[in-house]
Amino acid sequence: MLSKQKSSLVSSLKYKKFRDSYNMFVAEGEKLIMDLAMSFRCKYLISTDESLLWSIDAEERIKVDSIGELKRISSLTTPSKLLAVFYKADYESVISMSQLRGELVLAIDSVQDTGNLGTIARIADWYGIGHIVCSHGTVDVYNPKCVQATMGALANVSVCYTNLFQFLSEAQECNIPVYGTFLTGDNIYHRSLSNSGIILLGNEGQGISDSIAGLVTDRITIPHFSASQHRSESLNVAIATAVVCSEFRRRDI
């Protein structure tokens, strides 16, 4: 039975302050929940289907009688038959500089759209990038819409939040390259790229903040090929991430 107290707790996880307070987040949909269960501990598993309640390990399994009950706690327009409350990851500490050597890491500067950050996590997973370091101004990856957009990538990608200026300053002191994406920079297809380092991506509207732009060691750009004078001003940040990650990984083949 889904008590009022538990219903209230699940509903409250739509808001960051409660996700932080309880150290929990919500995921919906059988495939997503199965994927996340490989890396996250499940507090509540809630479903209208008794058989689905045994699909993963959970501290408590709760059967509800109707989709209407799920809809009251769901963030989806059309709720799934299965909803889970997971504990947030234990690996929220920032990757160390010693760990960073030999790895490719994404750094995210104040991306605001949940769909963009979720898609960036999927891209990182696809290209074998295990760490994303976000500024404190970046949207919460445990936002329900962002969790859905990751399509389970959070099971394989560590996402942490920190002071990016300090993080990039330390990287600079350790001679770790920081590649920043700008509208003006070196053509990514014409310059040499390391197989490790930090790829920095900026806010949807403002790009990389002036406060950290000076810490970028290598300015790169994705060239446009449109002959039109009225071409698009820039690429969506998630699409840009995919193009950049693809080019970095292509050099390893």
C-alpha cells in the first residue's frame, strides 16, 4: 500500500531541495529502472503490476491498485507501470588529477536544460567517458526529466558538481589540457587532439563563462558548412558534445 507519507515523499523528490535532503531520486519505466538498478540502491519499487515488483532488489515493494495512484506521484504525462525511488550515488566526489591523467572527462559550465544534460550523459556513456564534472550552476542531473533523458546512462557515468574555476585551475597546474568549445577557435578537424584531458562545454545561450574561459588551453570550434548568410548561429550544446566526442574518439581508432 502506498501510504500518504510515502506518496508525499515520492512527490517531494520532484524538487532539488528534497532530493538533496533525502539523498534520493525518482526513475520511471521498466528499462530505465533495470539499468539504474545495476549502480543504484533502490528504496521503493512501486507498480500496478505485481510481477514487476520482483524485477530488481528493493528495500520495499509497493503494489498500487491503479495507474491513477501512480499518476499522482509521477513526473510523466503518461505514467509507466513501474516507478522507483533510488538512493543517489556514493561517487559524487570530484575526480582527482591523478585519476584524470589518461582519461577524457567532460566539464559542463551552467547548462540549464534537463534534456541537454541528460543527452550529454548518454553521449558520454556511448563514447566511454566515465566522468562529467559540472559547475554548481548546472541543472541537477537527478531532476526527474534529466534522469529520464539519460536513458540509464547514469549507471555508467559519474556526475559530480564542483567549483569549475578551482577544478580547471588545478588541471592547468598539472599540465592537463583543457579543450573549450567556442564559436571562434581552431577547427577541430584540422588540429591535433590528445586522447586524454578535459572537454569544456558552456551554457546554451552564453557559452563558456568569461571567468573560466582563461583557463582553457586549447580553443576549438566545429566549423559550419552552410553557404547561407542566414545560417544557424550555433549548435545545440548536446549535439556539439556528440560531434566533439566523436572526433576525439575517432583519433584513437
